[in-house]
Amino acid sequence: MNNYEASEMLNIINQQFSLQKENIDELRRDFEEFYLKFSSNQVLELENYCINHIHFYKIKANNTKPDYAILFFHGGGFNMGSTKSHLDLCGKLSKASGLSVFSPDYRLAPEQPFPAAVDDCLDSYLWLVKQGMEPSHIILAGISAGGTLALATLLSLKNKGQKLPAATVCMSPAVDMLFPGDSIKTNEDNDWISKDRLDRVREFYLEGEDPKNPLVSPIYADLEGLPPIYLQVGGHEILRDSIYKFYNKASDSGVDISLEEWPEMFHCWQIFSSSLNEGQEAIESAGEYIKKIILSAF
């Protein structure tokens, strides 16, 4: 790894945070505290909502377009994470795009395995529409497991014949729960998640569900007819190869899909944008993509 900042940040992650703990409560607490260490001091306008069992945040930075919104799903491997730990990313995405960000705390495994999280994300979208938001004015977005859930929500809407959002933005999504590809091995020393961690994610999230279920692994879905998709992947991610494979399949299916690879970046480098220039640049790039989608709607 030649990028000094990225190398130093990866060392910090590996020294200060471990995914090896078996106690789920401790793992969630450590994950939350570690992510919050990298929050900036940006001033955000926050609103809270509760729809049935789903708690929402509405996050705004500066002036935002009132009739458009990003529906963002946090990361955490389906068993940890929250909107709170991703508030900084949501705020920066709001500022970069000029849109408000809605983010639900979907149910987590192993207490609530698949399809609970997908159902909550779908219900979150339908709630926004019920409030009067035009589907074509909504951008789905997510990071890591949240990126997977954004794609799963998109596919659920298509399967149900619902109106689809304007586009979907995915940062480091897991698109194939079988976790194939050479990058699983070639990048194992350059990333902070491991094959063992991914295998455990699959075990507690699926609880015996077929990993080739398209709502679990979007790469096995019929992708024709989907709206534009924008992917970000780090060159040093162990998920790199599967994300490229998804990109190629979607492109072959006629989807307007874009992929940006950030050399030498590891999984979810955008979270560390307060300490890593490439993290901030990636957020701004996602914001520019969203602005283009909005402009094309006029």
C-alpha cells in the first residue's frame, strides 16, 4: 500500500477495533464508539420519526431541496451499526448532494435475521412515498450492508410492481453472499474485514436461507429495468471482484450503471472522511452523481 494516509488509517482500524468478539452487545458498542471517533464537527439539523417499530432520522446540512430526498441505509454487517454511527456520513452526503437524508434503524441479526432488514428498508421507502414524496424524487443509498439493502429494496419494489426511485448509490456493497473472487485472498492484507468475518455475517444473517436469493445476493437477480445505479469500490477491498462482476452483469442487462474504483482504498473508507482525503472526495463524487440525476429529471 503506497498511500500513506490510507495505510496509517488501516493500521489505526486494526489496532483500535476488532470484529472477533463473540459477544454481540460488546461488538455493537465497540463498533458504534469507534465509528463515532471519526465524526467531524459539522452542524446538522436533525428530526426524529417513528413508524411502527422503525426509528428514523432526517438529516439536513445547509439548504436542501424540499421535494427530493436520499433514503440511506447504514452499514454494519447486518448485525451492528445505526444511523447514529453514520450521522457524519449522512450529513456530508446531504451537503454534497443538496438533499435531505432519511435514515432508518432497520432490525438487526441475529435477533431479526433476513428478511427483517429488507422489509424495514422497503417499508421506509413506502412511508416516504405515502408522505407525498414522488418515487422519482427519491435516491436510495447505502454503505456496506446498507448498500446491499439498497439494492434489495430496489429489487423488492420491482418485484411488487411499485414505482421505482430515481437512482441507487452503493458504497462498498456486498452483492454476493457466497463471497467469490480472487480479491477475497489477494486483498486480505489490505482490508480490515476478513473472509472469516464475511462467513459469519452470512451465517447469522441468513439462518439457513439460500445465499443465492436475489434479495440476499443481488447479483443473482434479474436486473433488467432497474433505474441508474452508482457504485463505489476501493481497490484494496476484498469485495472488489464481486462488485465488478455485478457491474458487468447490470451493464449487460441494460442498466445505466456507473462504477468508480478508488485505488488503495479499503472497505467503507468513506466513513473515515474526517481523516482520509479520499473519503471526503468519494462522498463529494456521490453527491455530484446525485445532482446529475436530479437535473436530468427536469
